Amino acid sequence: MRMRPHTTIEREWMRAMRKPKRDMVVENHGSIVMFRPLTEKAMQWVDENIPLESWQWFGNAFACEPQYAGDLAEGMIDGGL
């Protein structure tokens, strides 16, 4: 029995299922590091662990000085993100 080829949508879905799920995206822009929560779990962790001011948010990401970014990322990993 011959199987039909996958449609484009099926291929995209299979590709998405193989990708690891991320809670947070970190973008290093040199003088500033942006943290972008992607999941509700990540947003809850940020709300509970980081005292952010409204001016630190740029759209759906918050800014952090590079000197603190490593410790912040380690805390997120330790927190299960």
C-alpha cells in the first residue's frame, strides 16, 4: 500500500513538534539584553521573581543590563524555565 505524501501543513506541524519548547528568548544587543517570556510559566516566574518597572518593558520583552543577565538567566534555569 502506497502512502500519500505529507501536505505542507502536516510537514510544518511535524517540524514544530520536533523543536524544543522554549519558555524564554534572550537577545544580547551589546549594551542591553532583552528577555522575552514566551509562556505563561515564564511570565509567572518573572512576576514572582523580578521587580520590574514599567519603563523596563519594550513590547513583550524586558530590558536588563548585561552585567546582570547571566545571573538572571541562571535563576531562570534554576527556577525550571
